[in-house]
Amino acid sequence: MADAALVQHAGDFPGHGRLAVRNPATGDVVAQVAMSDATGAREAVEAAHKAFAGWSVTLPQHRAAILHRWHALIVEAKEDLARIMVAEQGKPIGEARGEIDYAASFVQFYAEEALRPNIEGVTSHLADAEMELWREPVGVAALITPWNFPCAMITRKAAAALAAGCSVVIHPSVETPLSALALSVLAHRAGFPEGVMSTVIGDAATIVGEWTADARVRALSFTGSTEVGRLLYRQSADTVKRLVLELGGHAPFIVFPSADLDRAVSEAVKAKFATSGQDCLGANRFYIHREVYDAFCEKFTRAVEALSMGVGENDPDIGPLIHERAVAKQVEQVADAVAKGAKLLTGGTVDEGLGPLFFRPTVLADVPDEAAIMSEENFGPVAPLTPFDTEEEVIARANATEYGLVAYVHSQDPRRIYRMTRALQFGMVAVNRTKVTGAPIPFGGVKQSGLGREGARQGLEAFTDIKYVCRDWG
């Protein structure tokens, strides 16, 4: 596997029970991790609260230097981190290496942003008064991260919070704790002071419940389902925390007649099947103009049938899903769509030869809006295709969702592109491409896809308060 030094400390923490971490491709146990409990969650906050006093007043140059060292260590350990991710999450090794690059980019970006704390002058409206606005760190930040991007979701949150001067407590998914622990080892080597960054493994309801109730935790950042996001929103109300919620997505992928069809097909495959479809940015609903619908269905189905499946170490296009519940969801949504009139063009079943978590990449055609997959996030390798006739129609159908994270549009008509990007009710719109994310851009959605933004300068806002100072020199 990877360098054992990155994960050997997983069993060193005092715990209350052991967590068996399994490879979803094989079912094999790859590690045993000590579980913490409510006491451990409180102790982590206590340590972070104490550490905040010193870290918050540390010179920005010093915080930046430590973040730069953390970045260098992540880059140096790229192969080890990627193989840890393959072992616990099942991600193809090529995608895992790409995620480590992505994760490292946030640390580098916020190391540089740490040097720009943004003190602003204000034109005074009072005689003999001078006014300034200071951005100050809010305090302890709780970071709750998912299993589908077990490294990048930690660095995107933690690097911003640490650069701002906050101390952090991190709760990673129990499906993928090893990546989080490995990043913690590297952070310790980089020189973060004791208590500034802690990782707590355990039952989510127990650990996170302690943090939402603790008034010393001033900010909470969560990536996960909309359902859980609503729960955390409610739980954080009594202590009035600053919240960043990156929640579910239900992305439309819209193709107009003027689109470069081959390019649209290629980008559609990327938009749907990256991370085996387990991505909140994944295209969930494919609206194809009737003029090019048949041609798109044929080309797209051929491209999907050419995708390879296998264990992550062999770098396939499609790996395993994370657990049995994810597979069951694919089976149910495919069966529901077919029962309501959809045509199964390819896939639709588990590849038993590879294992129970390998669901074949699937294409459904003529999927009615009444099918569950057209209103529920899929989070798997199933692509539902449906035709449309007019721009007004597809805008209405695309916007008819509680989600609003990202939308994909393919067209060569500049006027139509402008109208679509203005009309689509999504926080991000990708035109004639799939990849839009990166450290310099503000990632986030509207409606029930979340609150706030991560990445870019805006990613610091949740972790800082504005202090207004008005001085009279007498």
C-alpha cells in the first residue's frame, strides 16, 4: 500500500471502540482506527479554543510559512496519499492523484491569502473621526467532510480557516478516515502548534452534535447531503454559528442543436462518470434538443460502453461505489425509470464478476420527468436522457428543483449562452466544458444546495468577523 508512517498513528488515539476501514473494491479491511466519543469531541474543542489565543495573533507571515510547508509535504507525499485514497474509497488511481493535486492547490492558495488580511479604510462621515474595518478570525471552526473527496474537502476548508487565524476541529467521514489522518500527520510535520488542527474520528451524530451545541465553536463548514445540512442548520441555531453548507446537487446538462456534438458527448461522459458518478457536481439530468437527440443518444451510449471498470489500482474509468446503500439506490432508480417508460440503452446491473459494489455505467433514454431520478440526486453512474423542444421549456425543467449547485450548457450561439447563463438558477454554470472548479474560484450553490462559498477570497469570509473601529484623536 502506501507509506505506513502516514496512517500508523490511526491506532494511537485513545478511543472507545475500533472502526474497521474496508476497501470497497474488495471488502478487505485495510486498517483499524480508534473511535472517539463525546468526551474526545469536547477535548478537541478545548484544545482548539486554547490554541486559538496564540494562533489568532500569530503574524500572517508565520501562518503562511506553515501552510507553505504543509503544501510541500502534501506534494511530496502525493503517491502515498493517492494510494491511501484508493484503498479506502475505491477511487481510480489516476483520479486519486488528481485529487491530491487539487487538495494541495487550496493549501498553496490560502498560504498566499494569509498575507492579505484586508484592513480597509472608510471615508468618515463624522468630523475629526478616522474609521477602519478589520477582518479578525472568528474562533474555533468545525469542519465536517465527506467520503467522495476525502483530501480535497479537508484542505479547501482547513486551509482557509487556518489562513484566517482560526483553529480547527475536523470530523471526516467514517468511510474514509485514513486520508484525513494522513493529512493530519503532514500538518503536524509542517509545524502547526498543538491544538490548532485536530482530527476526531467517531459517530457523526455524537461528535458533530457536541460541536453544534458548543458555543466555543464559532463556525461550522459542512459538505454533504441537503438533508444533513438542514439538520446541522437547526442544531447550530442556538449558538448562532457562522455556517458554510455545501450540499446536494442535481445538475442539468443541456445540449442545443448548435453544439459541437462530439465535444458535448465527451464532456457529458466526464460530467457524469467522474468519481464513478459520486460527485455533487455530477450531471444528473440530460436535456438534449430533439433535433440532435437521437444522434446524441447513439454517440453517448457508445462512449459509455467503452468505459472500463475495475479496482482502483488498475486505473479504470469506473471503480466501485462506496457501499451497498449506494448500489441499492442505482437499482431502485433504474427500475423506477423503466417502469415509467424509460428505455435502458446500456448497463443497469451490478457486475458480479468484479464485486457487489460495481454498478455498470448506465444510460437511460426517454426518461419522463415523473421518474425519481429526475428529481432525486443520483450519486452514481446512471445517466438519464430526455428530449426538449424549446429554450423556455428546458429552462423551466432545469430550474424545477430545490437544488442549485451547477448547470452545464452546450451551444455555439453567444446570445443563447448569455440567456441561459442568466436564466439558470444555479450558483455555477459551465459552458461547453465540464471542469470549472479550482482554488481561485468561489465554489457553492443557491437554493438548497447550500450557503456561502469555498475557495477564492470569498472562502475566508465565513472564518472572519468584521470589526469596525472609529477613532477620535481629540
